Amino acid sequence: MMHLSLLVSCPALLLSPAGSAVRLSSPMMQLREQAPIGTTAPVSTPGYSGQVVSTKPPYSKPTDVTDTSILVQGGSLRTWSYRSPSVEQVQVELNTEGRPLDADIELWHGPDNTPVKMRVYVENGEMRPFSAVIATPRGPNTVAIRNIGQLEFPFAANVASDKVDNPSAACLSKSQTIQGGALRTYPFESSVDSVQVLIKTDGRPLNSRIELLQGPNNNKQVIELYTEDGLNRPFFCTLATPGSGNVVRVVNTAPVEFPMSASVVAHLINDNYTSGAVLGGDVVIGGDLTW
């Protein structure tokens, strides 16, 4: 009865020969010819023609990166540890992309022992990057750098022990004693691009404030320094002094019982520097050049 109902519903089965099965052709996947990898395949649509072009740049093998600076965001802390006792000093470099720089730098030597502390402020970290040498005798030591600025003011920090700047012979020989509570100023000409600053004591603690001024009371860079032993851990840094009217002021913030020795000398001098003023131009001071 079931077979009869099937034949009635499908009359086409009545025309097929007896005993033959109804077969359908198996599905086949049709593939178009693909373009080789790395080439562009043409595209043709009704009314349009063109080709597919990748917008990504061609891959190139990355070159060796020698910059080991670490980006320190505002409010964050980064540390560099040196366990080898052969590392006796490290170079600390801080810079920004033109924004202000505000950082705390500490040297940790053992638990709850901070023999060196620094507070660094720079108005423009690109024009005047911070560069200083911290003595690290009797390892292990850890250098901690904290960005105490806001989140919008990150800076790049780098601490290295293989390439460390050393003071010149003139910087070692031209030292002056600054008593506790006293200060000294060191003006420089416009042709001086950078200066070296070396501060040390006879073994007593060192408390000092170093300022780079350009104009009346215009601080471009300020360093507040503390060292528990100014003989074993002297302070040496290089200050960039672009432009004119640069004055370095060194203040001994310790009491009168703690004198220190300071040396501030020119480091890099630009012999091709010109102020832009021409003698005998349109403006003549005094009205007569022979006066």
C-alpha cells in the first residue's frame, strides 16, 4: 500500500524501466584559477574594472635596535639591579619628547638603605636631557627611578654600566669649597653647549641643590641631591646649556659643619655659534661706532 501511494504521488517513477534505480549526479566543486601568492588578482564586475592592491607596506626584516631605554609612565616605578661587585658606577639618562620631566632617583644598597637620593626637574626633557653618574661601590645595588609627574608626562629612562662618562682633567682640577648654607654661581657664554658638574666631600654627607638658570629666576633644570658619603659616592652630571644667558647655581643645603667641593666647567663648545647681531647694521647703539 505504501509503494502504491508513492507511485501515485510521483508519476515520473512509472516511466522508468523496471528494476532501475533513480540516480542523481554527485555535486562537484568548481574552482577558479587563483593568482600566485604575492601578486594581485584582477577583478572584473559589470561596469567596473580594476585590481586588488594591499594597503600594508611590504615586510622588511627588522634592524638591530640599540636603544635600551624604557618608557616610564607618570606615577610608575622602574628598577635596574646590579649584583656584580665589579660594577662601581652607572650612567642614568632621562629624556622626554619635549614635555617636562619630574623624577625621583634612588640607589638601594641592602634592605632599608638608600645612600643616594635625587629629585630631578627639567622644563624640557628633549632640549635638556638629564645625564648623571651614580657611584655603586660594594654591590649588589639597585637603581630605582620613579616618575612623580602626571600620567600625561612620561619619560624614557636608561641605566647603563658599560658606557659611563668621566669628568675631564679641567673638571677634576678646578674645584672650589662651598661652606654649609653658601652658594656659588657659574655663568657661561652662549657658545657653551654643555657643562660638567662634579660635587664631592671629604667623607661627610652631601646635601646640595643644583640649578640651571636662563634669565632671572627662570629654572630650566633643578637637581636636589643627597649622598651619605661624598667621598665614596661623589656626584657627577652633564647639563645641556643651549641658548644664551645660562647660569649654573650650586647651593650647599647642609649645615655649616658639612662643607663640599664643587667644580663646574664647560664641556662642549660650539665654535660656529653666532648671536645674529651684525656690527654696523640698521641699529647702532650710541649713534657713533667710533665713540
